[in-house]
Amino acid sequence: MERGVRAAEQQTFAKLTYKARLIKAMFDAGVSWAWGRGAERVRLLVHEDNERAQGAYRKAGFRPSGVRVPFVKDAAQNELEFVLDR
């Protein structure tokens, strides 16, 4: 394997690891904030076509509730509700 290719792969892996940690830290902070204020459920909305965000929400423990709401920018599209119960 070429030296430059290996360095690029390592750099890409490091960026992905950093992003995963950052996303987890953001979820942890938001959920902790909500629990600290007495919330029994945390609710997130995500565009129906944003599979990447849906995957991140699932990985953080959220699950789809089945609720769909019209997307603010285009009522012909939907957002899906994801929830995390205490």
C-alpha cells in the first residue's frame, strides 16, 4: 500500500471517530439536560429522507414513535418523530 494512501485512510478514520464522539456527546448533553429538568421523554424530529440522522438517533437509543408531521419547508414532505423515554 502506498504511504500517502495509508495516511489518508488513517486521517479519514480519525475524522469519523471524532464525529461519532461529538454526536454522542451532543446527545448525552441534551438528554442529561432534559432529565435534569424532569422530562420523562425526549423528542426529536428528522426529515423522512435523512437516513443518516435517523441512524444516529437510533444508535443513541431513540426509536421512531410512528408520529409524522409536515416538514416546515414543504408540507408535501414529512418529518418523523423519534423518542427516548426515561
